Amino acid sequence: MFFKKKESYITAYTDGTIIPISEVKDEVFSQKMMGDGLAIYPESDTIYAPCDGIVTAVFDQTQHAVGITMENGMEILLHVGLDTVNLHEPIFHTHVKKDEAVKQGQTLITYDKEALAALGYSDVTMCVILSNGNTKEVEILKETKAVANKTNIIRYK
């Protein structure tokens, strides 16, 4: 018997406006040097886990990015802001640790939107697919408005 592989989804990790990753004003992301994905201009100061998985990377010094590996081996990176790796101010707070299991909807990062803007940084937040893992198909959905933990943004089988 043959079974059709079930479709699954990665959900929006914050509320806001979705743009194609190719429109991000940073070549590393827009040229997809790290992988395909999308970006959201956040309306809130909270980034949630868009899927279940294991935290595989936390940028301890700046706390602006978190990597997650899903059960199927797919790896994603959530990266808040452009050039935020250069920040020395305590703008971001990571709520998870490396090797921690996370559930979709769990808080990953909170940050001070006003302080970030006052320093001249954008808080556009990228979701980059670093590896497809064992998935056969991955599709970035064409949504424009993100509702955290509800809007499906990536479909995979």
C-alpha cells in the first residue's frame, strides 16, 4: 500500500507584515546565501517558536537569533533585525537554551522595539530554512499578513 505523505506547516513566529526574503535589505538574506525563507516586519516584541523541535543554536552574546531543528531534520534560523549581531546593548532576551525542546507557540525571544529603533536598527525578522532535512517538498506560502502561531507560512511534506 502507498500512503501519501501528510502536509505539515511552520506557522508565523510573530504578528506583522510578511515579505519575500529576496526583499530584505541585506545580501546574506536576500541572495539566500544561508537558505530560502521569508521575513516579517513585526508588530510586537515577541518571537515564538514556529514549530516543535530542539534548539540547536542561541547567539548568547546578543540573543538576537535562535536555530531550531525539527524531528524531520529540517533546520530553521530565526534572526531578529539587520546587523543586530553588532549590538552591545541588552536589547534582546532569549527565553530558551541550546539543546532545549521547544513547542510551537513557545516564546523564544523578546526585545525592546523602541530601543532597537532608537539605535537605528530594523527589527525585520527572518525565518531561514538552513536544511530541508528529510522533507521531500518545501513551499514558502504567499501570505502577506502574519498572525503569530496561526498563519501558516511554510508547507512541507
